[in-house]
Amino acid sequence: MGRKWNNIKEKKASKDANTSRIYAKFGVEIYVAAKKGEPDPESNRALKVVLERAKTYNVPKAIIDRALDKAKGSSEETYEELRYEGFGPNGSMVIVDTLTNNVNRTAPEVRSAFNKNGGSMGVSGSVSYMFDATAVIGVADKTLDEVFEILLEADLDVRDIVEEEDDVIVYAEPDQFHAVQEAFRAVGISEFTVAELTMLAQNYVSLPEDAQAQFEKLIDALEDLEDVQQVFHNVEFEE
């Protein structure tokens, strides 16, 4: 499982390093989370999750503050959370999570991205049953045994703990997201290399070189859409 997350993280980092696209998407996500409750992460757990994720992507404070100020103000802009599912080349599977203020725009754009890049839209539930909602928290400068002891002391039974390069990655149930972080904070760890609520495939597949190239174009096309927040899939990219 850990090897798959590292693969995903590297691909996301290489794409996001050269664009402000991710900052704009976090701005929307922070605004939506703040509008759902109080614009205070200590009393709004959904907002706290988004802010923790934003921190690991180095989202500038100015963008975070702008989104929070908008939520605190008189803005009545509303967004709807929609999930689309589909298939890429060679039967690969894709989940697309969106936040949209124009449903009539989002669905056709997502469908077009699939159709133009060797994929096809599926019905709701056609893909998601092959993925598990998962909390992923990573820390640096700790050994596997040290992380195990920290979680043991906090009485946390997580799915898996894996060493990946210089990090130790914890895979947990979604409702353990904050508890795992608090266990680390209790021993003085406040910085996380990964802090995600994600969808991880139960099984990953490799694609032939030509199909992988086409699949990467599909993922890029989906992620470049204004309304798309996150894209999950079951392809393990080969270098």
C-alpha cells in the first residue's frame, strides 16, 4: 500500500510544482468547508482537515486567509459536491471529486475529458466499490518502531504503518485522521509530510507504455478542469 502512495505523491508533486492550479482549488475547498460551519478550524473539523492538507501542499497563507475572509463575509456563493466515476485505457478505474457552482457545466466537461482521452464515464458506484476511503498521515525523522510505539501509547489501531524513503506513512480509517495527528502532536511532532483523506484502490494495475501515456493525458485533462478537486485512480505509473 505504501509504495502506491509514494507513487501517487511523486506524480502529484511533479505536476503541482509548476502551477498555481492547486492553490485555486484549495481556495474553493477552504471556502466551502468554512461556509458549512464556523470559519474556525477548532470548531469545524471539516475545515481543519482541509487546512491540514493545504499545509502539506505549501498553500500560501494569503490564499487561505482570502478564502476564510470570503466565508466570513456576505458571499452567498454555493457549491455542490459531486463525484463522477469512469474508466480509462485498458479498463483502468478513475474517481473524480468535484466542487461546482454550475452543475450543468461540470458533468459535460468531465465526460468530454474522458471521451477525448481514451476513457468513458461510468454510472455511480461502477468504480468506487474498488476503492477504500483512507486517512494517510506521513512523518519524517522517525523510525517504523517509533511511530508504532507512539500510536500504541495513544491506543490507536490503524490499518498499516509503512516506511517510504525518508518518511513513515500511517494508513488509518478516515475517522482516525485527527486522532493520529494528535498522537503525534502529543510527542512534539507538528509537521506532517502527508495529511490526506483520500481514496486508495484495493488493487493497482500497470499499463503498457502507450496506454500509460494516454492515461496520464486523461488524468491531466481531468485535473485541469476548474471544478475538479481531486482525482483518484488504480494505475501504478512506471518510470
